[in-house]
Amino acid sequence: MDDLVFWGDPHAITRKLHGQVTAGADHVAVQVIGVEPGASALPQWRLPAEALLPTPARAPTDVSGRSGPAVRA
């Protein structure tokens, strides 16, 4: 059962989810349980999402610290 339902602290859960992706899963299903009726589970969904989803690419920064294309003089 522990291979199908991940439980524990957020770090342990995201580690197990990441292990599934590393092993070749092209998707994982996440269902948060234990949230009070009427309460949002969004904060609990954000933890694995932030750990598993690729981060968006950032624009390169030039030496002045400004984002965007560098301009040469």
C-alpha cells in the first residue's frame, strides 16, 4: 500500500513523487486528504507542484543587473 499512497511530511511525499517521475512516470496523480470540509487544499497541492514542475526560464541578466537583452556600446 505504501507504494500507492504516499504519506508523511511534505519532503517525504515530494521525494516519493519525484522518484516516480525519475523512474519514468510521465504523470502522477495527487489527491490531498485530511483537509477540513470547506477548506482549500491549495496550499498542500503547491508543495509537490513546486518540487516537481520545471521552473520557468528567466531572462538573461546583463552585468548591470537588468533583465533582458544586453546592449553593447
